[in-house]
Amino acid sequence: MNKIILTPRESSKAFLSYVKKSLVEIPNKEDGLLFSSNMATLDLIQTYLLSKGDKFYEKIFKPIILKEAISSEVLSPGSGEVTLIFSLMILEKYLPRIISGSPYRDIVDEIDQEMKDLFRRSSLSSRLVSKKSLKYFINQAFENTEVREIIKTSLDLSGASRKIFVEKSLFEESSISVVDGFVFKLPVDNQFIMGKFWKRDSPDCLLIDGFIENVSEIHHFLENASESKRPHILFVRGMSDDVKNTIYVNNRRGTIDVVPVEIPVTEDTINVFSDLSAVLCADIVSSYKGDLISKAASEKIVSVDRAEITGTKISIQNKSSKNRVSIQIRELKEKRDNALSPEIKNLLEKRIRSLVSGRVVIRVGQRHISDDPIIVEKMDKFFRTIPSIIFSGIVDKRLLIKSLEKDRDLDLILIKALDHQNIRSIPTRSLLSSIKISLSIVSSILSTGCILPYSES
């Protein structure tokens, strides 16, 4: 661990050079697409995360800026990018004063007072959302009239309870569907559902995180299925051909109604048993934990309200799992929001999507994607801001400008930051979060001097 020993003036000079570098490299929204890991995007934070510089930039400057910008986005979706731009612009304005010898405490106190006034006036500029203002917000975000209608229709279908998800479609045209139940995209051998749709009320389920080699291991499970005459679903990592054949033959005879679902370990399914456990309110039987499968097969069977199975997915309805699923989603969202890798974020988002019962799914067709390569990202970001809009209202930039003072530096910088992102209206909560956390970033950097430790590795 090395230590860079700098005076406040020296550290401010270093910070100012990276502030200017960042502002030059971060384009305006009007400049068009950004590119992150060879992917088209409009996410400034993602692009900034992957920007490169020397060790001082990578180990000291960028982490301070990024950590707070990401925290702002987590606190209020839609605020992270404004926080990033606003804080950089403030630093560009005030770091030269530190370099010229002005006491940083006086400058921080001045900024703190102006920020409080800016926060108050921004709050007063907020307006509750009406149908008219929401329509204006949608029209501002999307130019394509068809996409606007998709957004409006999806909001109508979602009501107060359904979540909205956006994904790419391989089909030419876009579509909207309402999906009830927890849906897991898992392949199922068609021979066990007779090559068609399997739909049952109150099926019994068993989770076995392991490979079933012998029929004797699930003897009690099959016996229960035969005696109760109830439908059963068996989730396992894998089965021998002998076990599969036994289930198949008895299904054909009509002595049991069992669908085995094999879930091998892959990148997408490594944690699926944890999610299924929450949805089913079931314990996972695992030989790795010392469970005796033959014994557990008769003790850990649970029943759910309904299940629907095709060859490619499983839909489960289970009202009793509400609390367990809520906890699971909360933990996954926390991991997603703190993840820096786009791949990990994507995997966690897929898991969250499976755990949301009752949702509207927008599948964006290739025609709309060819017109706008980042339309899926735009729609997803828009829907993430909706709770903030409903909860806190909207600030129209035109009204905000009227309430601000033209001779105050921070007021002018905020409008400049909004212009940089081509923002005409913003959720109140997002704006206030950006102001508050930008103050934290600026105060931290302006007051930094003397010893800055960082690792050479």
C-alpha cells in the first residue's frame, strides 16, 4: 500500500484535471449513442465506469464520483446521471478557488447554503402527476408514436399491482402481454407432459438439489403421488434413465401424474433452487447438506395453488409465498444495484423477473429496435422512474428556471446539467436526490488533501 502525500492545493489540481477530462469525455445526450463494452447505450454511469485512466484516476478520483452517483441511482432511479454531471460541473467551478488559496471550509459552507436554498426551491417547483403531465413526460421521453402508445397501454394494464418488464423480441412486431404467476424459463421433457400443455390445481412439489440415481430414493414421493391421486412436480438437478423411465411408464398407466423438471447447473440456473424455494415455500433437499433424499422425499413435499407447464417454461401461483418472495426480491435488488458487472446485473434482473407474480411484459420487436437500437434501455429506464414520479411528482424545467436566481452559480450549473442531459422534466425525488448527493461528492473532494492511500496492484 503506497501513500501519496499531497497538499489541498496539489490534490485540487489533480482532481481538476480529471474533472475536465471527465466532462470532455462524457458527451451530451444530443451527441447520440454511447458505447460501453462494444454495446450501444445511453447510460452515462455505465460508460463512465468503464473509462480508463492512470492509477490516481482509477483508485481515488473515479471511485469517489461513481460510488455516490450509483448510490443516488439506487435511492432514486433516474438521478444517477444528473448527479454525475452536476457534481463534475460544480467541481469545475469551485476547485480553482481552492487552488488559488481560498479556505476550503469557507467554500464548502457557501456551497452548503446555496444547495439548501436550491433544494428548497426545487421542492417548491414540484407538481403532482396528472394524466396530462404524465402524457407530457411520456412524449418527452419517446418520439415514436407507436412506442408512446405501447407505454401508455402498458401503464393502463399494470394498474396498481403489476410490474412492467421490457425485453427484446425476435419477432418483427412488438407485443404486450399480461402474465400472472411466477414464471421460470426451464426446459421440460415433452414426454412427461404428453407433448402439450400441463395445467393442474393444487399440485404437490418437491425440491431436490441433487441427482436421482435410483428409483428407491424417491419411492416415498412416487407412493404419495399414487395414493393421493394428486398431481406432483419433482424439481431435480438430474435423473438416471431408469428413474425417468419409471415415471414415464407409470404416467402412461395413469397410476401417477408426475412431471419431473431437470435443472442442470448453468450460469442461468445455479441459483434457481433458492428462488423456487421462496416461491414454493419449500425446503431444499440436498445431499450436500447431509439430507437423506429417500427420507426427505416424504417429509418435504409442499402444495401450491396452481402450476402450468410447457416445454419451455413453468408458471406457479402460490399466494402463501408472498412474504418469502418479497424478502428474496429485496435481497436480489440490493445485489443488483450494487453490482458493477453488466453481466451480473443482467443475471440478477432475470431472477427478479421470475419472482414477480403479476406483470406486464413488453417484447420490443425488431422493427422498433432497428429504428432505435437502445429503445429497450430507454423503456426500461423510464418504467424504473415511474414509482418516483407517482410518489413525489415532477419538476418541469421551465417552472424550475422561474424559481431560481440567475446570479447564483449553483442554480445556473443545475440548469446546465439538465440541459446536458436534454431533460425538460424530471421526477422530484430524482432531482432532490441529485442535489443532496452532489453536495456530498463536492464536499468530499474539496476537503481532500494531505494523505491519499492507494494500492499499486
